[in-house]
Amino acid sequence: MTTLMLTEDETMLRDAARGFLDGAAPVRNLRENRDQGRAFDTGLWKEMAQMGWAGVLVSEDNGGSDMGHRAAGILAEEMGQTLVASPFISSAVIAATALRNAASDRLAGIADGSLLYALAVDEGAKHGPAKTAMSAEKSGNAFRLSGRKTFVADGASADRVLVLARTAGSAGETEGLTLFDLDASRAGISRSAKNTVDSRDFAQIDFDGVEATGDDVVGEVDGGHAAIARALNAGQAALSAELTGLSAGAFAMTAGYLKERRQFDRIIGTFQALQHRAAHMWSEIEVTASAIANAGRVLDEKPDESELAVSIAKARATKTAKLVVSEGVQMHGGIGMTDEFDMGFYMKRARVGAEWLGDYGYHAARVARARGF
Amino acid sequence: MSRFSTEPDLFRQEIASYISDNCSAELRGIPAGRREVCWGGKRFRFSSDAQRDWMNAAAAVGLTAPRWPEAYGGAGLSREQEKIFREEMRKAKAPSPLESFGLWMLGPALLAFGTEEQKTHFLPQITRGEIRWCQGYSEPGAGSDLASVQTRAEDKGDHWLVNGSKIWTSYANHADWIFALVRTDREAPKHKGISFMLIDMESEGVSTKPIKLISGMSPFCETFFDNVKVPKSYGEGISSIVGEQNRGWDVAKHLLTHERTMIGGGGGGGILGGRSLGDFLNSLEDGVMDDPVIRSEAMELEIDSLAMAMTMERYGDMAKAGGVGNASAMLKYYGTELNKRRYELLMSAGGAYATEWDGPFGSTAPEWLRTKANSIEGGTSEVMLDIISKRVLELPSK
């Protein structure tokens, strides 16, 4: 396998992304989005697409830049640094991976950023594709979808929805699921935006007797779990990368504050109690960064064996981000608690990112299974 | 020209047959935690003829120090060749032919700071397992504050007169020579008056006293120097000081950084016998893995250990590509804290059985106690955090 160090190309990609986002999407953009009630900035997304980011996992034949999962992780990490809101993970990572082998003209739309996707999997408080109860009743070559999907990232703004529904078996079983690719405006679909703490687009989607055909199915009927597994791994890896970038961004802000804030006639960064906590946080971020790089590498090189690597990454990224944002607020003191200051945005996105696509316990259990516990 | 072929596949074949021809079957296949370590040295008692023969055979072709140049007793292997050599060793389940502080510590210091004559004199003695070295850094009054060493070496013309004592000298009672930090200039600021000195343990006035630890083991000694005469030179160009006089701190710092890069995520305990932590825990009776707290700690430990292994890999590549500098303090800090957690978990999983010195859980108890030193020796966790905060994060000192 290739090295976990950044290669020269990867370093260039990271520097270019950082340079662009520092100028085009600092954290105050998120504040503006929130204050104006929009989930993301469509102009910014268009620019990102023009740089090949939306097509990072789409083959060149379909108009993509096909840079791979490691590159997707680097981009997600940079977006995490300044909390950039975009449909990147839902469309460019999850949908692009799920549809990669489906002969689909939609890939070109994903690659140029014009077609936005959302993935509708969860139905309750916690992630778990096998828990899917929503039914897709078969009759001949047709299906009728009824049920409710919750916590659908980018669900309110998406043009199309990948939805996992049950065509056989019962909730809790991985068999009997089918993945559908539907236009979000199809009759019987109603969406309601949820007001999540990270100020991004999460929606509840209700399916009331939505008609679908075999043409809408991705992968095999009753084989939806397999059809979505790789895309979920890819999304989890990219989200882990985003959370690690988020950790690095929040940490840089905190370390900067430690170097300038004066109390008791001293720079507070001279206090060993704070120094050691900062050094510990940095160590956690470094260890997590290795897991992120490894997840991208395994997805690129041995995608069928990626589950363990991805779950290590998501578990680590979740835990590290939680530590860094909690310490970030604490070390900033009162100002860290104010809405005027940005640290709170990091904390709120970290909490949503911790839940989305599986929390610490979900991924720890996957690691345990893979490691014979 | 290397003794071995440069073509990778041929090289692999040559190495594989060298191992199978020279490492006796009785040495192979023993799990890593239960192997008899071959330390070498004048007073070493080999556990078997096979152990001695394997050391000699490996030394004859430089494989006790695979990366060192052939001129100094190494095999002169490239990084890729060394990797193949390690792979073949694992495949053959062959034990390391020789381990020593000479290979780990003094060798790298000499390679970086020694004169040509010092290298040709001292290094082959190490690779052949003839001389066993120990390290004399800490003193009773110089632990974390290593640079405050008080052991002094007075200039007496043709020799140095050394007085003082060292503590935590690993296996000093079995060692032939010691590399020690001694103060050669008492007027200079504390970092500036130290020299890195090579001393024969058979010199008159050197004595050692083992220290019994909480684990019941005595891997460390106190070492005393009472009017010890150390020649300034052991021959043409072979100074008893490595690097410049009074600049020994540079050598020590280089070695400490090197040492920290080598500290891994930890093996995981002899009791595992090569099994994964999960397999081992599942094999235990009394439903240990049904305990939600133990289970949760085990899962978290497993995640962190696997992420740490990836970090060791990443930092290893960074070190080869140009160095990691002070960031290596993170590896030392994280790796040792992780190892302590691992042993706390094993003790908890073993329950009453693990509280026996040598019961159903083997030597887990003394190993557990031993791990408590991991975050003290080679720089405490607190010193590592200081290094990270000051040198890596550049937090202010005042």
C-alpha cells in the first residue's frame, strides 16, 4: 500500500484547497448562511465544482476529475477547517460512489455540480441501515414506497434522493433492502427542513405511496445493503476527514488564543496546565489524522476491505472533535460561549457530525466485529 | 558491493535460505513474548548453542545490524532490502539474532557523531555481539532535568578522572562498557559543559548495584564511579569522547529523539501469545466480555491502538523522508500511555487470576507493573507534553 504521508500531488491539492477556501469561505460565511436562512452558498458550490471537487469520485468518461477517496478526504478536511457548508459529502462522495457502476447520465450532473443528491437511510435517532423499516411493496415490476426518513443530510435542497427501503424481510435484517434513486419532486414525496444546531440542511422526508419502477432501482432488488455499503463507507470516511479538519481548525483558533490572551499579567499560554492540555489535544489530532489518511488509502486500494479502516477513522474523528471543541470553549472562557465568537459553530457542527452516518458506538461495534470481539 | 544480490526477488531468496540454513529450528516458532533475548557481550550466557550459532552466523554477514555500512560490521542493506529481511524473519518465525543498547543507541550516535576511527573500532564489536553496552544518563539528582548531571570528569592530562554516580543504568551489571554523560566543564552553563564519554566497566573504581523494582525485576542498576581513570584515547583517532568535548548534550538529544521515534504502540503482553486482543478476551471464562465496562474499554483501546499503529507507520515514513523533529515526543507520550491502558485492561480482564505473580495469567502482573515506567523512562509524559507545547505548538514560556 502507498504511504500515509501526503504525496507531492496531495500536498498541492491541499494547499490549493486551503488557499481557495481561506479566501472564498471563511467561517463568517457559515454565519451569513445561518443568518440568511440558507443551508449553503450555491455560488461557492459552483466554483468548487469548476475546480473538479464535485467530480472527485466520478470517472473522467463521465465528466469527473476522478481523484479518488484520499483526495476527497483532503478536500473534506480543508472544508472542515473553516466549516464550509456544501453538498460535497452527500452528492460528490456518497451519491457518486453509489452510482459509480450504475450506467448513469446523472454522474455528469454530479460532476459538474448541477445535480444535488441526498441519502435517505435513517428512520430514528440513531444510524443503522439494517434497521430500515420503510416499505417498498412489490407489485410486478413496480414498487410503492411508504414511510418516513429522518436526518436526511442536504435533504431539503437535493434534486434527487437515494432512499433505502425494505422489499423483503423485517427491520433489523440486512437482507431484503432495496436502494432507489428518485426525483425529489416525485408525487407522494414531502420534505420538511429540520432546524439542526449546525445550521445546515437536514430534512425529514415522508413517502406516501410513492410509485417507483425497476428503472429506479440501484443495484439489485433486495440487495440494497450491498448497493449502499461502499457509498456509506466513502461518506463516513469523508465525514471523518471533515471532522478532523474541524478539529484542526478549532485547535488552531484555541492555540492562537493561548498565545495572545493575558490574565494575571501573563500570557495564558505560559500556564503549564493549559500547555499540557493543548499538547494532548494536538497528539489526539495527529493520531486521528493517520486514521483518516488510512481510510482514504484503503478505500482507493482495497475498497472491499474498507469497513474496519473507515470505522476506526469515524470513531477517532468523533472523539477527537468532541475533545477539541469542548476544550476550545473552555480555554476561551466566557467569549467562547458567545454567539459572536466562532468557536460555538465548531462545537455544533462536531455534534451533528458525531451522529451523522453512525456515532462512536456504532463504529466501535463495527471495529469490534472486524477484530473478533 | 553487498554480499547479497541487489535484485529484490533474488535477495529475498538469498535471505530466506540464509535464515533457514543458520537459524536452528529449535529457535523458531516461539511467540515473540517468550523468546530468550540474545544480548551478547563478554559475560553473556547463551541459552543454547543454537542461540550462539545464530548470532555468529548473522554477524558474519552483517545481519545483526542490517542497515549499518559493511565497513562497520553491518550488512549495508537499503531500506527496501531491510523491509524484505524483516518480512522473511517474520515468515521464518526467527528470533532477532542480537539485541543491545549498542545496536539501538550507541551505534546510531557513533554513526552520526563519531570519527572514522571510532566507528571502525567500536561498531564491529557491537555487531559481532562481543561488547555489551549500557547507557549512563540519569543520576539520583538528574531525572527529568537530565542536563543537570553532576558526575564529573576532571582533565588529568592523558586521562579523565571520573567521579559520581548514575542511576537507571539498564543491565549495567551485565554490561562491558558504558556510554555516559559526564560534566567536563563545571563553569559552563549546564547544557554546555557535558561530554558523551565511553568507559570500560572493568576500569578500577566502577561498581554497580541492581535496583529492585515494584515488578520484582531488577533491569536497572545504580552505577558508581570512584576515581575512575578514563584514557583520553583508546588508540589513534579513538577518543573516549564522542563528538566534541563539552557538546555531549547534542549527542544525547539526538539519541533521545531517535529513541522516541522507536517506541511503538506496544506489543500487547505475553499472555496474548500472538492472539488478537479480541480473540484473547473472548477465550476468557466468567463472561469477561459480557461486562459492558470491560467491553467498552477494550473496544476503545483497540481503536486507539490501531490508529496509533497507523501513526507509527506515517511518522516512520516522515522520519525517513526528512525527519519529524520534536513531534516524535508525541509518539513517546501516546505510545506509552496506550501501553499502560492495555495492561490495565489485561489486569482487569484477568481479575483475581492476574493478581498472582505467576498464576494462570503468567507474567502479566509484573509486566503490568513494568509498564508504569514506560511514561517515566526516556523522558516523562510531562516532559513530552512540555516539548510538544513549547517546540511544536510554540506556546510561550513567559
